[in-house]
Amino acid sequence: MNHYSQSFEGVGRFCIQSIRFPEDLAHIYEWVNLPYAEFWGLQGKSKQQVIEEYSNIIESGIQVFIGWLDNEPQFLIEVYDPKKDPLSKHYNVLDGDVGLHILVAPPKKSVHHFTLFVLCSVLEFLFSHFKALRVVIEPDHRNEKMHKLSVRVGFSFDKVIYLEHKKSFLGFCYREAFYQQLSKENLL
């Protein structure tokens, strides 16, 4: 899957496409150095170190995508198979599980609830194009904004887990819960 798009009235057109390596690395380098991106663990790294990190991520089989809003790069997602990840030691991985990491840049234009629309677009992408039955996340326990937003789109948090590099909340979003929340939020 190399390309996906979805429009929201009054917001614009979101596109998600496979990373263009190394062309998109300038965006990623900028984003991982934003103050709120501390949870990514790449702050203060050189451009070369970020390139090496993403080379390793891609080589490991994680799929990396850049999200755009109206032709402006706005977010990064990493999609992975939890069965092949250390996360699998912390819960019973089911067929149809898809792991997600997401980093959203500050919007280039003013959009009310911008990150909510980004997350909705990403989940629709995962449920429709990856045929995910359940999306799994493990945000840092300190990332309160992401916890609240995740619940708003249908995630439920199961427990606190300790990964090699962080203390996280383990969360799940089933396809049905996501679409129920979309309807409840009037985002359909």
C-alpha cells in the first residue's frame, strides 16, 4: 500500500503515502526534535543518526508513512506487526492486530481538532487498507494528550506495561469501536 487519501469537509484532504527515503527525512528530523516529541527518543540526535535510525526501522520490516494535509507534510506513522515486536510479550496478540506509532507536526494551517482528524484518517487507513481488526498502541504513560485523544476515537487502555525504553499504556481500538466513535463525534 503506497497511497491513501480521505477528505473531511472544512478540513481538507489527507493523504498517506510510503516514506520517500531519504527525501522525507528532513521532515522527520524536524518533527522528532519538537519539544513534545520527547517520547520518540530522538531529540538531540544528528541528521545522520536519524537517517540511520529510520534505515534500521525500515530494514526491520516496519512500514513508515508520511501523512499530508492539502499537499503539506503533517505527520509520520509507523505500522508494525505486534507478533514480531517485543510488545508481544505483554499481551495476547491476535490475528488482525496492527501496531501503530504516530507523530503529528504542528498544523500548517489552523484546523480545529487537527490531531483528531489526523488520527481518524490514520485509523481509517489501517482498518481499510491493512484490514486491521484491532489497532494496538503503547504511548508513553506521560503523554496525556494522546491518551485522551485515543479514547475519543475508540481506544481503550488495558494496562501499564514496561518496555525496554519506556513505561507505557497498552491500548486497543477495535474496528467497531472506532466507527461507533466516528458516528458519535459526527465525523462520518
